[in-house]
Amino acid sequence: MSRLARQYSETGLYHIFFRGQNRQHIFEEDEDYKKMLEILSDLKREMGFELYVYCLMSNHVHLLIKEKETGQISLIMKRLLTKYVRLYNYKYQRTGSLIANRYKSKPIETDEYFLPLVRYIHQNPVRAGLMHDLAKYPWSSYSQYIKNDNKIVDTEFVLTMMSPKEFKKFHKETEKEIFVVDDRLKITDEGVRREIKKKYSVEPKQIAELDKEARNIVLRELKERFSIRQIERVTGISRGVIYKS
């Protein structure tokens, strides 16, 4: 399936997402997380972009970036991933792809999207069941806002909207929206239905009737190609179940 050309943001803001090939870990130990942040910090100094939010999980990463010049995001991500993957492969004596496909990016054009996205990214460790206290997770930007410890993140922009105390209170509320970074080829719902029937030999609504393991395998494969919202519409399976599959 062909890919869409990337859309550039009029605001310069992007939600970036990338994950390991076949959902494998891209961080094996603390030093790997530190290396990713070190590379990000170096690139910020060199290229002048702003980093508002990050969350590094074992097999995926979320970033909220504002580029300095239109289209700069492509070069930022190319340099970030090329350098990290090269160091990772050398360290662990491996070859081949580490990152699944290419990174995904979503332009952020509305204020309504921004703060919920900040909360969504920071709450990744909670949704994954790693911990309940965001401040204890060492690989996200949350604690830099609370402690006013501005080592990597440009906190000033968000903190013009709310104080650190308000920021902390805001994050205690669970973000219900699921922010999917989707730059995949667009296809109609009817097209998705045809694809499902052709590949799995079942009607889309019958996926919900499969045993849990088989259902989740199908849903994971569908998420590689289609948005969660579209899968929800076509299969009738709730967004939360699809997201957790």
C-alpha cells in the first residue's frame, strides 16, 4: 500500500510517534533511554526546534515538537532515528530495522488538541500499568514541569497556560481521548470492510465473536493499516478494546 506525503503543520507543532519493529523493545536498559534523550538534546541545540513533551516507553516513543522552519521535522526525525538506531545496533551487535516502518507524525492545528495531548502522552506509563504516580516515571517530561527542572523540555509555553500546581491537578484527571498518530493512506469504510472480508474471510462484525487471542491478532494487524476510529466504526468493537489489543 502506498503512503501519503507528509502534511506540514501551519503552527509548526507535531505529535510524533514511533515504535519498535514487530513491537520489540527499542530500549533495553537505562543507558538506552538516556542516549535517546542525549541525542534529542544535542539536536535541539543544533537545529533550534522546541520540545514540549516526551515519553519514552520500552517499545515506543511519543514526542511533541515545534519545528523552527517549515518541513524541518523530517530532518529532525531522520537524524534522531538514524543516530540512535546505529548506536543501538552497534551496542547489541544486531543488524536490520529497529523502528517499524517510518515514524508517524500528526500536525497540531487547534488549541483544543494541545493540552489533552500533553496529558495523553504523559499518562502512557499509567495506561500501560507501570505505575500510578507520573512523577516516579523517569523517562517522561512530566517531572520537569512539576520540579521546574528544565533540562531538555521547553516548559515555558505550557506553563503560560497553567501553573505547575494546575498542571499537576490537570494530569490527575484521566485523558479519555485516544490520540492516534495516523499518516496512513485514507480508505473508505466500505473499502476497509472489503479488505477484512478478503483477508480474513469473515464479516467485520464477526471479528468481535472470535476468541480473545484471535480477535486481538486481527485487531493488531488492522491497526497497522487503519485508524482506531475507523476500525471501531467498521467492526463495532469499542475503541478501548481496539487500543489495548
